[in-house]
Amino acid sequence: MRAFHRMLAAGLAAAVLAGAPDADAQIRVRLRTEYDRYLLFEPIVVRVRVDNEGMAPLVFGGESPNATLNLYVDLAPDRPARRTGEPVLREPFEVPAFGSNVVTVELLCLFDLPESGPIAVTACVETGGKEYASGRLLLDIVPGLSLVRMEAQLVGDGGGRREYQLRCLGRNGREHLFLRVDDPDRHVCCGVFDLGSLLRVWKPRMMLDGEGALHVLHQSAPARLTHTVYHDAERRVRSEFLSTTDRPPDLARDAEGRVTVVGAAPYQGDVMQAPRRGDRQPPPDRLPARR
């Protein structure tokens, strides 16, 4: 992987130098992501910062735009990622004169990224007949380690099936647990959700309740459990923290189909909220669902 990364970086070096702004350029474009490694089909949010040293504001979108923002993703030298056709900006964006502004974009909405491997991301501002490009941001897309897998029939008249996977990925010195949801009939990925830090003291649990909601239980700290519920209709996850006890934690389903956590107590730790990455807009389907 590192060797391929070096090949990709070397192959793109000339383009980086050619696209880099001059020392006296009036516009600077920079990219940043929260992580440098992402699970396959996990949302990749890129923060684009535009610094405007000119005397006129830069207006992107709206009724009277004077600038455009473009993003480019390369899977390898001379191999650009296929675009989805979605616009880069969903609403107008303005950078004041002698000021700066930051806009966030989600790469999986703009590009088809169906494979693991390194990618290079570039942003470019075009205005006044000139282009101002950022440097290349190198990221890794990885499959992660599969821990648990389960397939189930959906509840309701719509029918269909879902495959649920729990995968882990090392990130910032800690392991994170992810829920991946696939539609095996359509061969698409319906979403990937970061469930937070993971301690592999015991294998995470998954169980469906009588209404078709998926419950996930895993150990997220030495004395803390995370209980996550995923509703397929909403395509979001909601999590709560619980404290461990002297009993082994597990999920149990009663005769009415209700799922509860056993071997746990109300959370007694700090007041930090549980991860809520899934509370964003439901993700679009990812094509194709390769493993």
C-alpha cells in the first residue's frame, strides 16, 4: 500500500506543481479531512478553505456568481474517479474580500468510489479566467476487518433483504467499530456508520427486534458499553452509553420482540454524548457493493 501511495504521489507531483498557486496569487485553496483513512463506502467529508486576498468577494452559486468550485478525485495517475453528476455546492457560498470561508463537501455524493485503495483529492477555484488549485490530499480507503455478519428479511410489505456487517478500523490510535448495511438483492451498499471506539474484550452483538430495527452492542471503554439502534427506513443510527456490571453483557429478545440489554446499568461516567454521526442526512446507495 505504501509503495502504491508513493507511485500515486510521484505520478501526480507534476500536476501538483503545475496547479499550485503563485506566491502572489490572490486566492488560496486548501483541503482538510478529519481522518486520513476511511472505511469503504464511509462518508468522506472534505473541508475546503478558500482564502481571498482580492478586493472583491468571491460568490459561488446563486443569481450572480463570479467563481466556481470544482473537485477532482484520482484513483491513480490518469485514472480519475467517475462523477455521479451531483453538484459540488448545494447552496450559494461566498468568500469576502480580504477574508476566508470554509465549505464542506461529501466525496461519496460526488464520485463513485467502489474500491479500496489510495485516492488523491484536489479542489480548484476558477474566477476571472484563472484557476487556483489546492495541493493534493492523499487518503486511503480500506475494507476494514470483518467481525460479525448477519442477513435478515425486512419487515413490512416492501419485502427485500438486508445484510448487516460489523467491521473495525484503526483510527487515531484507537479501534473504531462500523456498521455496514447492504441490499444483497440490488447489490448496493445502503450506508456505513461509525459507532465509535471499540475494545475487543468480547465479540460485538447484533439482534433484530420485532419491528425490524437492528440493535448493536459493543464495549467502547473499559467500563462502558455502547448500544446502537439502526432503523432501515430512516437509514440512521442512534446510540446510548451504558455502564458495565459484574455480569457478561448481551442482547435479549422477549416474546413480544422487544430487544433489551442485559448485564448493563445506567451510564455512570462523564456526560459526553454518544456518537451521533448517523443523525446526518440518510446516505445515498453506493454502487456497486463490492467486498
